[in-house]
Amino acid sequence: MENRFKELPLAITICDREGNVLDMNDKSAATFAKSGGLDLIGGNLLNCHPEPARSKLIDLLNNPRINAYTIEKNGIKKLIYQTPWYDNGEFGGLMEISMEIPFDMPHYVRQPKSEGAK
């Protein structure tokens, strides 16, 4: 993982188009420590996911698209954002970004500036 992402306080996990783990940052390794942490690199994500998550992952690998949702586990709420990554326009695999978020989080609706406004 490039140094600028290594110590971010959110988990980044990257896999190739077959689901093989290519890289993890420190937070991702800590999040998945009980499953092997950095030793998961080189392994396949399909072996780490029970149903129905396994089928969802297979679908995302076969039909690349963004999959975003929130979860709550052990009293912590997280945003999970799974997105395809590309290399020269060719699907390379998926990147998952997982971050802790507050239970009560503000939501803002931003209106576009009207023409002529500075």
C-alpha cells in the first residue's frame, strides 16, 4: 500500500478481478486481524465471505459497479464503500473502503450556485 494510504484511519482492501487480495493498509489489517491480517494478501476474498455476502462479491466481480451501505457491529457504525478500480480502462478488481461513522451524522443538501453568483 502506498505510504500515503498506509496509516489512514479507515480500512482499504484491494483485490484483483478474481477476488485475490492484492493489498491492505494498516487499518484493514487490524480490522481483519482475527482472520489473518496482512497474511490475507495473496488469498482469495471468496474464502472469507459466508453467504449471502459471497454471492454478492461474485456478482460485483462479474458485473463491476459500486456497492455502498452502512453496518453496525459491536456498537460501531461503519460506511462500507466497494468500488471497481481500473487500469488503462480495463477492470482490475475491487477496492473496499470501510470507515467508522457517527450514529447521528449531519446530512447537508448543497444547492448549486445560481448563474451570475460569485
